[in-house]
Amino acid sequence: MRAQPQASHFVGGSYQESRAGTPFDSLYPATGEVIARINTADDAIIEAAVQAATAGQKIWAATPPAERGRVLRRAADILRRDNHALSVLETLDTGKPLQETLVADAASGADCLEYYGGLAATLTGEHIDLGGSFAYTKREPLGICFGIGAWNYPIQIACWKAAPALVCGNAMIFKPSEVTPLSALKLAEVLSEAGLPDGVFNVLQGFGDVGAKLVAHPAIAKVSLTGSVPTGAKVAALAGEHLKKTTLELGGKSPLIVFGDADVDNAVSAAINANFYSTGQICSNGTRVFVHTDIKEAFLARLAERTSKAVLGDPLDEATNIGPLVSRQQFDKVMHYMQLGQREGARLVCGGSAATVESFPDGYFVQPTVFADVGDDMRIAREEIFGPVLSVLDFTGEDEVVRRANDTEFGLAAGVFTRDIQRAHRVVDALQAGTCWINTYNLTPIEMPFGGYKKSGIGRENGHAAIDYYSQVKSVYVEMGGVEAAF
Ligand code: NAD
């Protein structure tokens, strides 16, 4: 199976190669086959991208916002037109089942481009009456924004960064994760076809060193990273040295709290979505499932029964629910935590080991795993695993569970299941998390701001909130009278 792009990078409106770059392979996680060979960006192509973005940004910033919006909305239509081919590509690059990529990847990217395309002509400043004289504000672009992607939702992440950046009149250089380099190139093609001027959206490939070079590059005004907390700290430190604006979307260890009055079937559905979708490789996953002792055994029985029905297998078969993990490295990490949970004394309810899938002996498949009787101090309850490993923790009191849910360095997301409307809002008010769900989990419509408290991030993506992070406000004072001076 091959998915070799025309060349490694997309710069100035066309595919470009960097022969001096270091080659690396993109693998299909279900088989370990090489599907593409890519070169990392060398210094020459980094400079070419910066120059193309500088020239493109000038043209784009002078384009009327309503026209910018039309380009983004055309790109949304093209993503939808090409959804099947893009979904297959995303499945090959990530291993996520086609059942998911058909509805959650390019499709959510299209929603994002459409949303920001619709906002384009509505982005206005304000008029401030000063009694005779007045002031006004206008929103201006930052310049060239640098987007850095993670590997779990490659095209969605590229769209979540590109669309708000572009609608504000910025150019973007985007570096996808080295694990999933392919679909961002397709997004660049789509934007070009939609009429985006050359150089406004560029894709450069590479590992962390390429990322760091661009973070430090004087032409870059802003950095937006989706990645792990340790990478976030490095990027923030380097960006801070150069006083660059940053948005950081980082990791989590989010709580999902199920009170005794909850609808057990709905809560089990949410726990499944919060832990096993995308083979558990989602930043906002609710991996600490606090279940009230009154319903704990019923909850666990239902969860185990439904988890046993999950179909693991060929990611390209639309009947498959769970594909492999993205890489050997991720497989080793998840296996380590599955063994650690057992050594730490958690009760293994189901799963707990690698999965054998017929016809895919070299795939990075693991069983969806549920641990019960998990203690707050166990490492499986404290560290981000980023795999299908669900921990159930018991609780009895509301104050107690809120305190324990908040007892983490992360603060990306949280969920509450209860039929008591006052309790739902009271608990959500007390939870330290950027995104909360009441009686559901892991829904991230583009209209809703998304981002983390505490070490889970800085800034917000999505919704109107993202505009603040991709634009700067200029205040203009207009004097209508004379000018007094002391002497
Ligand atoms: P990662 O931190 O290893 O890498 C993320 C990106 O940063 C990659 O493109 C990588 O090449 C780049 N990078 C690494 N070192 C760098 C450096 N020093 N300077 C600049 N760039 C550098 O993360 P990952 O393994 O690709 O993704 C998984 C992590 O991402 C998890 O922690 C997950 O929670 C998080 N994530 C967060 C969100 C969110 O929106 N909050 C979404 C998806 C994933």
C-alpha cells in the first residue's frame, strides 16, 4: 500500500523537495508497511517557506475578509467532496478505523473551515465615544503563524489551526507530526484549489528540531502547538525567549464522574467514547472514571459486556471499531501501563494485553482495557497513557469526588453524569477543566472553544475565542479638537 506524495513539502503553492533533508518513513500501523518516504525540511526550504509566507501574507491581508471567507468555504466543500479518499489516507497514516475517519477527521476539518469562513465578514472592531473625540479598534493579523501538529487527528488539527489563522489574514507554516506527515499536504492542495493565494498555507516536514528552528525564526509571529506537556514546556520556553505569542493544546488525565442517579447505559456509552474511540489516543479522554459505589458493580458489568463486543481488526473495513495504536513506540508505552496497572494492584476487568488480529500479525493492536479498584496514587490514574486503558475509581461523596477529580496537574476536560440538574452545574463550576460535558463526553463541535486549564495548555482553539489568539487589536484615538500642551 503506497501513499507517496508528489514531494515532501508544500511551499509557495506547489510541492517541493528538500534533497538535503533526512529521510524518514511513514508506516501503516496495521501492518508496519512503509506507505511513504519523506525528507525533513532543510534550512533552504525553511527559508523558502518563510519567504513564500511573507509574500503571500501581504496579498492575503489585503484581500477583503468576505473573500477570505469564500475561499475557506470553498475549501470546506472540497474537503467534503474528497472525504472518502482523505479518510482512507488518514486511516493509512494513523491506523484509525475508516468507520471513524469517514466522520471525524476531514469532515470535522470541513466544519471548521466552513465555520471560520462564515465568521470572516463579521470580524469588526469597536467605536469608542470619548465625547467629541473618539477612538476605534481594528483587528489586525499577526503575520506568519507556525502550527505544529500531533499525530492523533492530523488533518483536523491542521484545520483547527489554519482556519482561524487564515480568516484573520495571517499566513501559516504548518509542520505535521513526523508520525503522520501526509494529510496536511492534502489540505494545502485543497486550499490552493479553493483559491488561496500561493504561500499563504505551507507545509514543512520534520521532527522536533525543525519545529524548534521555526519557533525561534524571527519571521514567525506566533506558534500554535498540539502535543504533549513536555513538548509544550520546551516550545513555550523557546517562544518565551523570543517573546512570541503561543497557543498550546496539550495532554490530559481527565475525570468522568458518574453519580449514583445517572442513567447507567448512557454513562457506559460515554465511558466507551471517552476511552476507546481512536484506540484511546485522544487528549481530552476521560480516563479516570469515578463511579459512585451504589452503581459501581452494575456499571462495570455493563461496561465489560459492551467492551467485549468491540470489533478489532482491519482499519479499512467499515465494520471495525478499534484499529491499532499509531506506532511501535505508542504500543510499547501502552503495554507498559497495562502491566503496571496490574503490578500496582488494580483489578483487571477486561483486556490487559496485546490483541491478535488475523491477517495483521505485525499491527500494533491492543485490547481495550478496564481496570477497577484503581487508587488515586497509582501511576495509571496519574499519568497520560494515550491508549485504550480505562480506570474506574470508587467514590461516595460529591465534595470528595470533586477534590479528587481536581487533584491532577492537568485540566483539559471533565464530564459529569447525573439526573440532578443543580448538582450537575455545581460540580461543573468546581471542576478545574477547560471543557466540561454534562451527561455526555468528548463532543467538540467547532462552535465551542476548546483548551486546557493548568498544564493542559494556554489559549483556546475553536469558536469565536480562537480569533483572539490569531489577531491583535489596534486602538486608534482620533482627536476632533485642538491639542493642548503645558508650554
Ligand atoms: P509530541 O509532543 O511528541 O509532538 C507534537 C509535535 O511537536 C510533533 O509535531 C513534534 O514533531 C513536535 N515537536 C517535538 N519537539 C519539539 C520541539 N522541541 N520544538 C518544536 N516542536 C517539537 O506529541 P504527540 O506524541 O505527537 O501527540 C500526543 C500528545 O498530544 C498527547 O500528549 C496528547 O494529549 C496531545 N494532544 C493534545 C491535543 C489538544 O488539543 N489538547 C490534541 C491532540 C493531542
